[in-house]
Amino acid sequence: MITQIYQASLLVLVVTVKLFNLILFIMTELQRMYNDMLVTLEKGINDLEKFEDGNMSAGTRVRKTMQTTKELAQKIRVTVQEQKNTVVV
């Protein structure tokens, strides 16, 4: 039940990001990284469900998905900080 709520929430986020990108017609590098992170999370939902149902090998895939997400999130954080620091007051 909770996994279905997460899946629905992620789907809404992905759709929202995709619609936003269609409106702009051009995605920035930051938007691409953010979108990649959302897509990575969305793809991992099935493995998470399998793991919760007792498939231990799916747990390895969930951990890999989380590591990839962590790496993408860190790249986004660094990029945002760099852009923030380059703004001249």
C-alpha cells in the first residue's frame, strides 16, 4: 500500500517535470540531472516491491538504485551551489 503511494507520488513528480520541460522546450543540464534522478527512482519501485515481498536479491538492486540516486543528488547539490556562488550581488 505504502509502495503504491510512493509510486503514484513519483509518477506525479515525473509527469510534472516532463510537462515543465515541454513548456520550456529546452532542458538545462540541471533539469536533466534532476529528471534522471526521478526516472532512476521510478525504475526502482518494482525492485522495492519485490524486496518487500521477500526477494532478497531485489534488495541489492534497490541499494544500487539508491546509490545512483545519491550520486545524482550530490551532483545536483554541487551544481546548484556553484551557480549560487557565481551570482554577483
